[in-house]
Amino acid sequence: MSKKLTVIPEQCSGCRICELVCAIKHFGVNNPKKAAIRIINTYPHPVMRMPIVCSQCKVPACAKVCPTDALRWVEGIVILDKENCISCYQCVEACPFGAIYAHEDCDLPIKCDMCGGEPECVAKCPLGALRLIPEHALGEPKRLNNVLSYTQMREIEFYEKGEKKAIRYAEIGKEEL
Amino acid sequence: MIKGGYFKKHLYVDLTKGSTERRDLSDAFIEKYIGGRGFGAKLVWDNLKRHNFKMNPLGQENLMVIAPGPLSGAYLPSSGKNSFIAVSPATGLYGDSSIGGGFGVELRQAGIDVLSITGKAPELSVLFIDNSEATVMPMPELKGKSSLEAEGIIRERLDTQTAHVATIGPAGENMVRFACVNTDWGRNAGRTGFGAIMGSKNLKAIVVRGHRDLPVYDINGLAAEADKAYRYLKEHKYFKMWQQQGLMNVIEYANEKGILPSYNFKDSVFTRHEQINGATMLADYKIGDSACFSCSMCCSNICLVKNGKYAGTVVEGPEYESCAMLGSNVGIDNFAAVLAANHLCDELGMDTISTGNLVGAIIEGYEKGILSLSDLDGRDITWGDDDGILELIRMIANRRGLGDIIADGPRRIIKQWPEMDKVILQVKGLEQSAYDSRAGSSMALAYATSDIGAHHTRAWTIAREMEEGQSWSDEEKVDTVIYHQKLRPLFDMLGVCRLPWIELGLNERHYEYFYKCVTGNEVSLEQLLALSNDIYDLTRLINVRLGVSRKDDSLPYKVFASPPLTGPNAGKVVDKEHFQRLLSMYYQKRGWDEDGIPPAGVESKFKD
């Protein structure tokens, strides 16, 4: 079963533990600037902490521009072939999410390799903002959020056997009927 | 022996000359002073000696030191700390303030263990440290901009999202003596007036960007130990609560124990505490978590006011101190107004603790008739009057009318209205923070002997005294204060946060191991504590040479003479003679004389 690394930015605190553990695992150094995942902070509108990491696209924009075919999608992961890569960094520029990184100490672009299927960042995220979920379940948390925040949602409270409960329901727009 | 952990570099900036210089740090210096406030105290001491201990804190000659520690930025719980150290314009004595977020980590990634800044730029400027480069850039157009606005403009101008920016607001430019330095959109080096120092140096901001590996001697050992510590924290029964409420959980606790300042410490419980507590924040205001670098506890919150007159206000915070001082202490029971006041202080660049303390004191002074309506420039002000309070905050930052006097701090206010001495809670000129010490004499001793004035950071013994200390002997009280004053500043020297230890009980032995892994220096916790204790002697020496003695290790009038009106500690005050006995015992245990002066030989320890 193919699993995807997904990001739930609403749950990210911006602690950058993901960056640290990524760099330690792949380079053996304490340097968040060598991670294949980075957190971008914005303020105040919107206030957001957004981890940016490779989506392992099935039609990878990075691979498309790679002049040496060093990037290939293999079983759910866009793999960087270190032998063929010439470090032209066209992939870094081409990724629509900016999810491939460069560092002057490193000979190659820094790109998420999913740690062989068990990403370190997912394991160490203290808030569950990074998750590994089956491909067919992608988007589920978002769907639920969307349903809950549906603008016409109403809430009423009622009592069942003396216990206070609440129910949410969607109001049908009467004016449209 | 030091095998890692440091770049061994000191960036020295002279703003008068516009010069920057990378100086080497010797192994001996590093081993002895460790980092953070240790480096700062030593550099400030040397600078004072050069000036024969004559120092105007807002003069060119004052050296402002910014120092992370050897553990700052390392993979271990909550390593995002960094200290600011200088002679304080609030007290005229040694001052420091520790700050979270990621500024210190970035400084380290730029290859700098300590940054010190002297002189005064000819016009309003920004110091930009970009990995190996450091330049002073004039940016007079930032004059009058708020802290947050300036951060946005600078990011845009320098085209960087990843740099860390420390700015001052109008309060700093106007040299309000409790102005702060703001980083990362709302984390402040709040206490002892660093914003005013930057203002006096015409330094609007410091921007740092770096990408070096942090030198770690044994990365595998460090990672293994860090994983253990993170796991311990995660399994702690209060871990989730910390993630959700952060320091806001303390409001309920403080109210229950009767240590929550209300109405300028007239009371120590607040009847409408439920309207400004963590639960209210969670239910109606919190929209996100915020953490310092490498911290899993994420004690900071991001709040949004969704409706009413403050709708649209977004704040990183509040935490306990801001909420208590700008809430219950000034009688505000509307959480949205607390957020608005907190945000206003961030924008203006002013310490929330000092501001809340002094605003409370002014309201009480007016209530008591010490200040007249004309003293208030014709606009009366009462408890919980959020419009009036916000306006007063603006007046202070812009030094308008009455604000001009308040901006110079408690001593100036007392000079103007001598009776205010009985109203303002301050020690050595620094306004007291939000833990009532009348409930516990160990906390009173902690405030009196803190090297920066009435702040809880050096020794926060109140919780332990409330829990288990009711039957403590005097000796146990003194020992607890001294132990805190060794361990807590050690965290500030190492560049890590103390909350995992004090709040979730992470064993302090971990830090011995962290230090060993990062630096390769085989030193025990006891040896580290001894070094931290030396720094306490050093900051005392600085203060003594600047005129401090026993008479200054005193407490506010209210602590001795004016008990809280209601709550569990109603009627309690600290007994004056008992306090003096504690103080004598404290000096004795520290090896200082009856007047609080360290012995003559101590000074020679800090020659090099």
C-alpha cells in the first residue's frame, strides 16, 4: 500500500524538530538548514506555520526539467539518482512548492526520500502535524474540516435522558426553494 | 576540554564607527563562562572596568551583549533560548533578559557565539548579519514604525523569509526605560529595558541569517539522549495540557493559591478569573500553537479576537505574566481587551509586566488621591477601563503628558509623587512580576535578591513553597532560593529553556549529558552549578560596584504592610524582622558579608 506524507499546517507549532531530525538522519549534522523539510512562518494575515516537504508527485515537475533524468518516480517516491545528478538545481526552481532545497556545503539538491518508508519527521513531530497516510485516504481530514466549518451549519442543544447534548445540522437555504 | 559546541567567535560591533569585527574566544573563557548570561556578565564587567564603573545605561559606552549558549539550536528539548545582557536603563544595574523563539539559533548558525554592540549609529540603522558578513545599514525610514511593522518592512526589503529579526518599536526609540526587543512576530526580551538601549544606539533592528552546522561533538549520543528526554515529556500527564494552554494554565492555579495579582496587588485573587483564564482562551480565542525552536511543549499560543471592538487582533500570546499584569492587575476581565493590550505592547515594543504593573499603580494612585485629575491630563482612569488603559499605554510609549514620567520608571514616578512609594511594587527600580510574594517568604527573598530586580526568573520558589513549603524551616527556604539561583541561571548560560525541568520535571541530569555530548567537555552538573554560582557572584559584584548593598535588597512597602484583601492569603504579609533574618542567613550561605558584599578575593576570579 502506497503511503503519503501529508501536512496538517493547522497543527504545526513551528518548533522545527522535523528539520533537525531530518538533517541529523541524512547528514549526521545538527543543522536545520540541511533538512528536506522546512517550516515557513507567516504573520499576521494569515498566521500560519506551514511545513514544506516534497509531495512525491506522480507527474513530478522536478523530473520534467531534469536534464539528466536523475529524478524518477518509483513506487510512490521521487528518487534522486546521485550518480546522474549534475547539481544544476533546475529541480529546485521548478518545484511548484519550493520543496527541494539547496545548501552551499552540499553537492546535491536536498530532497525528501521518505526515509525508506518511515519518515523521521513524522515519528518525531510532537503535534501530529505530519502524518503518513494511505493514498486512498488523502484529504480525509480536510474533508471533515470542510464539513464542520460549512457556513450554514447550525447547532442546537437538547436533552436526552437528562443529559445535555448538541447536534449540528445544515440549514437549507429557504430563499432558494 | 572543549571539543565542540562553539565557533569560538565573538562579533564585536561598534555603531559609532560602523565597524564589525570577529574576535576569537579562548578555550579558558569558554570553559569558565559557558555562554549566555555567563558571557554577557563577563563582557559587561570588563566594559564597566574600562569606564571606571561610571556608566550611563543609555550612553554610547553601554555594551549590549546578545548571547545564545552552547546548547542553543542543538537537538534537545527547548533549545531556542538566548540572552540579552547590559547595564539596565530600568535599574542602572546589571540587567538581562532571556528570549525564546529562534533568534539565538540563527545567530549561532551565522557562526557567532556572542554578539556585542557598543557606540551609537549616526542615524537610525539596522545591523544585518548574513552568515559571514555583517553590515550596519542606515534605514531612517523605519523611524516610528511599530516593532511588527518594522519586521515586515525589513523582511521585504532584504527579501528574506527565513532570517530572524529583532526590532524595537516607538517605545524603544523614545527610550522608555522598560522598552523591549521583539523577535519572531511577538517574542520579547521584555525586562530591564533592552529596547531603550537599542533606541539609545540608534539601532532599530538586528537581522540574522546563517546556515552553518552547529558544532556538536557527539551527535549520536546527543540524539539518543534527546529522544529519551522528548519521550519522557510526551508521556507526562500534563504534557497535553501544556501544549493546549501553555503558561495560561497558571492563571487558574495562581488564583486558587491566592498569588494572582489583582488591582495592583491590592488583592491576590480575581473574582472574574474565569473570564481571562486558559479555558476561556481555548474556547473562544486560540487559533494555533506556537513553539520556540526544538520545543515539543509549545507553551505559546496564537490568539485571535473574532468579534467586538477588538476584532481582528492577532497576538502571539498571551502567557501568564502578560495576562495577569494586563488583566487582573489592572482590573480587566475582558480577554479580548487583554489581547488588545498585549498586542499594543508588542507593537509599541514595551514590556507587558512593567507596563501592567505601572498602569495598575497609576490607577491606584489616582484612586487614593495621590495623583489628581490634572496629573492624568484630565482623563480619569479606573480599574478595568480598557479604553483608558490602552490610551495610557500609548501615552507612555510616545512620552506624551503623564506618559513621559511613567516612561522613566518607578523611581521617577516616586520622585514626582513620593507617596507612590507605598503603591508601586518594585525592587531596585524594576517592577515586580506577577507572583504575589506575601504568600511565601521564600519568594519575597527571591525578589529581594534577584540580580536584575523584582523578577521571578532567578528563583521561582513560590509554587514549591505553596505545595510543600508551609512547614519549611528558614534554612530550607534560603537553600531553595540559592539552589534556584544556581540552576535557573545555568539554563540561561546553556541557552535552553527551564520549563521542561520546572514544569514537567525533566531531570536536570539530562543537561549534564547534553552539555557533554555537545562540547565533549566532561563536566558534572555540580561543576556546572558552581560555574553558574560564580556568575551570580559576578553579577553581584557588578551591582555592588554600581552602589548596591543590603539596603537595596529590600521589598516593596505592600509586601510588609498591606495584605491581600481576600482569598487564601487574606491578611498575610511578610514579617520585616523575619525577612531580615532570612536575608542575613542568605548572605552568610553565599559567603557575602552582613551588608551583602562578596569578599575581596572574589573579584580576582574574574580577571580573565
